Amino acid sequence: MHPLMLHVACDLGPVRAVTASVTATAQGCEAEFRLDGHIAGIVLPPAAACQRHDNLWQTTCFEIFWQPLGEKSYREFNLSPSGQWAAYDFDSFREGMRDAPVEAIAISCSHDAAGLVLHASIAADLPAPAQVALNAVVEHADGAKQYWALAFPPGKPEFHSEANRALIIER
């Protein structure tokens, strides 16, 4: 598991730590995200059908950015504790956004008062080697948000920045 860092502009709030991992598989990848803290103090979207849905990043959600080494194009996955997901392809930094082809995504999420664990299994064409980002948006009960990532570029939280893609994944 890799520790994610809280963006400097964010208050600590109810979540005290976020860790994440991702592993390439023959079919795509497997990922796990863990939140540690006072889970009752965050917004958890209600359970929903495991299907594609836009704007998941507007509340508590986990993200994977997958960029083949040497390429400008990348893929973004949004994984909600609700079970919903989204996948987008980009030609370059925030350019050419479109729905990404995905064979299947399975999400399971469990939580108790002190923590939350989300597992995702993604079946999609994910070239390797790749540089990968693991991110989390955590919405507090009062509407404030925390942004967590492996790394951040200077300035505001920007998950699309290549500076966030701090992991190299190989098969």
C-alpha cells in the first residue's frame, strides 16, 4: 500500500490517512483504497447499481490515472463507494475527453466507524509499462473536501497533472 498525501490547501478533517495500491493484471488492473479516520464524518454516496455514471468526483470517490510511458494520452477511472464508476480517455492534459472502452468493472466497498476499504477489479486495455496516479476525493459532512494523491504539482489540487503519476506499473 502506498500512502497518499493530503493537499496542503486542505484541512485534515475526519480522515487521517489514505493508502492505495494498484497491480496490473492480464485483464487490466486490481486496486485497493483505504480511508482511516472518523467515517461518520464524511459523505458516502448511497449504494447503486455497478454501472457507468458521470460526475462521481463531486463527492467521495477514488481515482486511477493510467498513462502509457512516453505517451501524452491517458485514461482516468473514477470509482465510487456507491459501486458506480466512470472511465474516460484523454488525448493530452484535459484535452479530447471521451468515454473509455471498458469490458467490466467490479467494485466492493466496506466500512465501519474507523475505516473504509474499496476494492476494484478493472477489465480494460491498459498498456504497460505505465505511469499511474492514485487519488482520493473525500467530502466532509459539512461539504468541505479533502484531496489526496501520491504527489501534487505546485498550486491547486490538479489530479490530471502528470506530476501526480508517481508509480511505474509493469506487467
